[in-house]
Amino acid sequence: MSDAEQEAGIVARLRRRGEQALAHARELLRSSEWRVDAEEARTGDRVQSAHVAGVGRVFLLTAMYDCTADELWKILCEDIDKLPKWSSLFSKACHLQTLDEQTDVMYHETAGRGAGLISPRDWVSLRHWERRRDSFQSAAVSVDFPLGHDILKRKNVRGETVISLYSVQPDEATARTRLHFLSCCRLGGWLPQSAIERFYVPSYLDFAAHLRKHVRK
């Protein structure tokens, strides 16, 4: 088998995995098991979580924004390299490779949290997205990226994206745009997952607030 054929086979497998991740994330979003962890009275930003068998504790941020769905989608998914400029959670974000018109591989570095208790992490994720009329959904899942890239030689602890989803859709009643941000991550390292998860709720609320500030610019 030639190198080109091997690479084509890798791309096809990654696309299938991306499609499966999106289907799984949509199923989780429809769950009836969500419980509210925190809610901002002023903005209505809400963080919920659910324990999912075989997955772990999944978090869900719901927030509304004064922009179109296309504008929010561009900020979250098309302008990925600009993410660290408006979100304090990330120190670096970039594309590693475009696989097709709906699938790519991306790289993130997250800043340390908890006054140094949680050190910086990096993440390599497969992303697959779809548009349905005026709504967008993009799912991500960790992947061992076999096609090579210099940035993968960095020495941070590697985190795992078990599943992640951005769901962006217009809200006709308010002429605003609703964001659902679903995520289950494992940071790795020596801290138990239960200890790490207590930082997640304020981190999601910070993300929502920073995104709102960026949208208003």
C-alpha cells in the first residue's frame, strides 16, 4: 500500500470517528438527567451536569448571545486560532490538519488553574461539524494524531477530551442565539478526577462571560 493510500485510509477512519462523536454528543444533549450546578441571575448562564455510564461526569453550559448564529459559529469554530485572545482558559489553539470540508484535527493548550494546583495541559482533538438550516453543531473527541506535527513535541501533560459539543442555534422568541456547550474531559496527572471537577463550574461560567464580552466588541 502506498503512502497516499495509507493516509486516505487514516482520514476515512477519522471522519467516521468524528461522525460517531457527533451522534453521541447529540444523544447526551437530549438526556433528561441534567441537574443544575450553577446559574447566573443577571445573564441566565446555566451550568448543569450529569453522570453518564461509560463516560463520566458530563457538563453542559447554556447561554444566550446578542449575535447571529453565523457570527457565534465563526467565533467558536472558524476562528479557532483567536480563542486565546478572548478566553483566559486557553493559552494556544490552532488547526493541525483539515481532513475534509466537515472534519479537522485541532490543538489546544489550557492555562494552569487553581493557583497552580492544576498545571497547563494540551489537547489533540478530532472535530466534526454539521449545519442544519440556521443551526450548527460541532463535536470533538481526543485522538492519537498519526500524521505528525511539530507542535505535538511539546511537554505539557496531555488531557483527554472524552466528548465535547458546541450547539449553536437561533432563538426565535428573543432574536438572540443560544449556545449549548457540552463537555467531558479528563485532565490526567496525579490529581483525582473528582478534585479537578470542582474547578469546572466556575471555568464554564468564566468562558460564557468572556465570550459575551468578545461578542459585544
